[in-house]
Amino acid sequence: MKRVILYGGSFDPVHHGHLIVARFVAEALHVPRVILMPSAHPPHKPIESLTPAEHRLEMCRRAVAGDDGFEVSDWECTRPGPNYTLHTVQHFREASGSATEVHWILGMDSLSELGTWYRAGELVEAGTLVTVARPGAEEPDDAALLRDFTPAQVEKLRRHVLVSPRIDISGTDIRARVAAGLSIRYLVPEPVREYIVGHGLYGAG
């Protein structure tokens, strides 16, 4: 069976934590490539708080340039209105063939909130949500998940929780460091750092 791994997010900016976790998932699932999917309008974030999508998309492209283990898709960035993960998973499944198994990388904090996502039960059925560790986020118990999902869906979610590296890097901290005039070397790939400085993002001077 063909398998596709999608990694969506605001990527504001993309950083080494994202890339380390994505590579870990690809190796754990024996899938050669991860598709990074910057989101234009994440439903849970105010649009005005995000860096324009074209910058976030370009930073992703520069971060993985020359690495065959990654691909960058602008599919969500070109869609009008809010992006819903269910629609993205359905699109890539249809585009790759109905027999394709589409995996979506999910942070542990998002697993705890999954019941609030758009048509969450359908999403669990449509693809395979692969949950990875996040610093400070604990795995929700069955009782919490069973409030929103069937026992079979909870079992599927549990089966795809990975003990992954806990990389304590966040876009919030990176943006704050840039605004304060502090270094972000080693937090982001060097081409991303150069792009941030070159375009004056996050208050870079």
C-alpha cells in the first residue's frame, strides 16, 4: 500500500524541532518522504497574528532544499477560507489513489484537543493520525478521548502514538528572540535565519 505523510502547521517559522520530528516519523513508518504543508488560515489562530503565507511557504522550501526526504506543498496556502485537516487528508487520498494511506503528524497537545476539530470522527476514519510527543503535553486518558470518539477510533489513535524526540523549540520563542535582537542560530536552518533577517520578519533589523 502506498503511504503519504503530511505535516501541517503554521510553520511561523519552520524550525529544527519540526524537521527532527518529521524525519523521526518517516523513519519509524518506513516512508521515504514527508510533505510539509504550511497552512494559510488555521481555524484556531487569528489570521492577523500570522506571517503572510508566502513567507512561511518560502521558509519551508529553503529549510529542506536539496533534501529528498522532504517536499513542500502549497495546497492549503492556495485555498480560500479556513483550512480543515479533513479536507486536506481527503484531497491527498483522492489525488494519490483511494488505496493510499494518508498519515497526518499530530502533536500530543493537539491529540488532547482533537475532539474540537472539524468533523474529528470522520478525520480519524479518513486517515491515520500519528501523534508525537510535545514538551509539557501528556497523553490524554481513554475517558477523555471516549467523550468524542468510538472505542475503535480511540484504539486506532492509541496505536499510532510514537515515543518521539521531545524538542523544546517553539515558533513563539523564536519570534520573541528575533524581536529582542537575540540569536536564533541552531534553532532554525541557516537559510531560514537568513530569510528572516533579509525580509525583516518578526522585527529583525
